[in-house]
Amino acid sequence: MSSITNSFLTYAGSANLDFGATPGTNIVSVEVSGQTNILTSSNVKAFIMGESTISGSTGHNAYEHAVLASKITLTCGDIVTGCFRITGYSDIRMTDKFAVRWEWR
């Protein structure tokens, strides 16, 4: 998981949702840690871009990432000191890792 800060004090990075090997699953989550400035009142969002270049998102190309955006719901929560959780829900079983982007203010 990576993290960057821009001049507007928006923190951003990426993480991987790992649905595992076949037969896969339809609900996964990942904890994003190292966010020392995050507060329980911070606004956090996660989204999927049509790319496959994020390190660790093995097995899926940019097209599959773009299609996934219409098949999965992402939620962010469980904000505590230094970390938060991204959860992905889908009506279908998926396998392997998909990259997600996140931002918080």
C-alpha cells in the first residue's frame, strides 16, 4: 500500500482486494495502515480505475478492472488511529487481486 500527500492535504494511495484462488469469494476487505493523520471524522473514499499497473494486482488487466467497477460496491470504514478498512461486496464470486485507489481528507 502506498501513500502520497498533495498541497490540498488530501491523502491518497492504493491497495489490493484479494478474492483468493478459485472458487474465490464475493466479499473481501483490506486494512490501510500508516495513516498517522487520519481522524474518526475524516472522509474516506475508495474507487476502481481501469488500470492494472498497481503493484500486486496480479491476474487482471485494465479491461477487467474497468468492468469490475460495475460489479462491486466499495465501502470505507472502521477508522481508528492510523488506519481504515476498505470492503468490497459483489453479487458474483471473483478470484485473485484487484487494485483499488483511496483518498481521504
